[in-house]
Amino acid sequence: DGGITQSPKYLFRKEGQNVTLSCEQNLNHDAMYWYRQDPGQGLRLIYYSQIVNDFQKGDIAEGYSVSREKKESFPLTVTSAQKNPTAFYLCASSLTGQFSGNTIYFGEGSWLTVV
Amino acid sequence: GDSVTQMEGPVTLSEEAFLTINCTYTATGYPSLFWYVQYPGEGLQLLLKATKADDKGSNKGFEATYRKETTSFHLEKGSVQVSDSAVYFCALSDQSFQKLVFGTGTRLLVSP
């Protein structure tokens, strides 16, 4: 089945450690995104990528890094510079282009807890 | 910049009650509008969308109409079920790129 796969579902990290969240899609979408969700709040955009080997910062990129070496993969690294990394992380993708009606599809999310 | 404002929750209803969740937006140009639903511990699922003024999106008994004159996209359902309990997010996509701008979400609790 086509979709977006995020792993791991749950992750615990010690302070000062980097951690990488995986996101893979087999929808043949050009665009991919990472959002962060804090309890009781909306989603905030961390990074997005319109095409392979290109990505842009979103609204809260500090302390995060990404890569887009393959069309189907968009991993997110939460670095030790991120001051408050405990959150629910959502990966998403969409067909790119100039059509504003394109739908963005989400993965199941990854829970990151810093201990 | 673009923004979305949703009514604060939680919204608590009895089964078979009528549901309205208000959503208004601020945007330049002509954004597309979306409602997403999030069940506990899960990612977001697209519920419905509308891409131009006066369009009505509908799915699973939910409806929302794109009102440009009032910059609104209110979500409605005639008869809610316990299984509709979730968090509902209103969102718009900007025309410059396909990123979504989300509201803060509205939690719906439906009791039997």
C-alpha cells in the first residue's frame, strides 16, 4: 500500500545526544515536510523540501537538520542544540507543482522524549 | 503572514447532536482550505478540502463551505457519533508553496 512510514514510533533520548527520525514515502511525491506538535497546540513547520537535494527552513528550524538525498526519504535530525525537543513529530508529503489544491498526506508520527 | 483561527475546545456533545467548529483565516490571494482529523496517538488524516470560493467539501457526514466574503471554513456535521471524538485542525495552503498553515486544533468529545 502507498503511504508514509515514520520510525521509530517512540524514542527516548538523553540530553546532549542527537537523534534521527526516519521518514519514507512511496507515493512518488516531490515535496516532503516535517512538523512538530506540542500537547494541546497546533502544528509548526520545521523544514520542507520541494525536490531532491533541496530543502528550506520552516518556522522553527533552529536545533534541527534534514537531508533529501533520495526522493522517497526525508530524515530529520534533532540535535543537542534543540532546547526543548520533547514533542510529537509528523512527516508529510505532497505532489509538488503550482496547483493549490494538492493535498498533504501525513505519517503516523514519532514521539520523542528527552530523559 | 497567513494564519488560521479556530474556536477553542474542548467541544463536548452528546451523540446525535449537531456539530459546528468555527474556522476563520487570513491569507493573501486564494488559498486552499482543509480540515484534518487526528485520533489519539495518531497522525493527521485529511477529512475534507475546498480549493475555491463557494466550494463545499464533504466526507463521512462532515461538511465545510469556503466562504471568501467572511474568510471562513466552518466544519459541520448533522449528527455526531462517539467515534467522531478527536482533534480537528483547520488549515490553509499558501499559493507560493504547498506548506500548510494550521490552526491550534479543536478537541471534540462525544458522549453516548
